[in-house]
Amino acid sequence: MIQTVGIVGLGLIGGSLAKAVRRYTDCTLYGYDACGAVLSRALDEGIASAALTPDRLPDCDLVIAALYPEATVAYVTEHRELFRKGGLVMDCGGVKGVVCGPLEKVAREEGFHFVGGHPMAGIERSGYGHAFPELFQGASLILTPYPDTPRSCLEEIWQFAQKLGFSHLQPSTPQEHDHIIAYTSQLAHVVSCAYVGSPSAPSFQGFSAGSFKDMTRVAKLNEEMWTELFLENREALVREIDTLVEELAAFAYTIRRGDRENLKNMLRRAREIKEAIDKDC
């Protein structure tokens, strides 16, 4: 049973996890953030019981690294000897291959269990100041364990996650995760950023019933984090971008020719795909 939790990184996700742990569980919570002001705020607000110093790592049943992927690998590797033997360590990053790969050997050599994790929740703002405990209500949690990860580890994490509001567990592999997330998340951010790059963007006022807002919402992003995520999953993401470019080129060609019948067929195909997707949601 998870009774003592450490969270490293108190940004939007880590901060929301910390606030959810405090509100919905009886766990002892230790927190750490590289920004001293953020850590002090979490301590002053009573969100964290104490700072997650290295000497407290062995006391944690679960350590959550809510950091950028490269920083996660660095933190876990640097503190590898301090995690409790048989304890759980999970990350929250948006790519899994670059994290799970390097840490597999580390975890086995040191006797703790590392599980890749990705909470499918977020808003178009970042930082502890925007974190809130209800962020994960009804959200999906993707876990990418190693083939030999004990089932009991996943059960412990899932029981804990449900207390925080998660409603769906999606097991995956790091490779499958990075392939699909390139389409469902990363491509959407690329498209949104490219879309607001049009010279027409500033003139939208009074000319949108909501579609402009929907298309541009995720362009309000943390460029430092998303640059890292895009580059660490570049092959899968570029494949999705190339596919989208082909689709857009087909629409441009059909519209330019004034080909009413083919255009109608293309739109019908898109509508039917969307309807089929919605049935599975």
C-alpha cells in the first residue's frame, strides 16, 4: 500500500498531483522543486509535509518524477542508490522511450521498480500557480511497465491513481505510447502553432463561432517543454506531420480544381471517420 509519496517537480502536473494527494488521500507527502519559491509555497500551504530531501527518498513507497524527460533520467540516475528497495518510481513525461529505455537497467541494478507514466490531463497554462487538485478527475493514466514488472506494482499505482480522480488505466509499451501520442497530442500542438502563424490570425474577432478558439487553444504552450518532447519523438511526429501535409495537399488540389464531387466525398469520409471515433469514446 502506498502511504508515503515523494513528488519531484511541482509544476502544473506535479503540483496538481501534490494537491490531489493532499485533498483525497491520507498519504504523507514530500515535495521538491528546483525553484525555492515554489517549494516554499507548497510547504507554507501545507500541500507538502516536508521537503523531499535525498535522505527522505528511502522512506517513500512511491516517488513521482514530474519533470521533463531528460531531467527525469538525470534525477533518477543521480539518486539511484537512495530509492527504497522494492519501492516504486514513476515519471509523468509526454514521451516514454527516452525515459524508460535508460532507466530499465538502473532500476534492476538498484532493486526498485520504475514504471513509465503519462497522466492524460492538462490545461493551456503551466506552473504551480495554475495547479489544482481536480485536474485528474475522469482522466486516463497511461502506464508503460517493463515486461517483467510485477502486476502488483501496477495494481498499487492504479489504486492510488483512482483516489486522485483517474478513471481509466491504459497499459501500453513505450514504443506504442510514443507512436500514438505523436498523433493524438504532439501533432495537435504543431497544427495549432502553424495555424496561428497565418497573417489572418489577428483578424479573427467577430468571425468565429468557436472553431478558431478550438484550433488555437493549445498554441498557448510551454515552448521549452514542447521543444524537448517534439525532438525526443521526432521520427514518429515527423511521420504524422508528413501524413497531414499529404491530406492538406489533397484538399488544396481538389478545391483548386473546383472538383465538387471529390470534395464532397473527402468531407463525407472525414465525417464518417469522426463518427466512428466518437462511438468508441
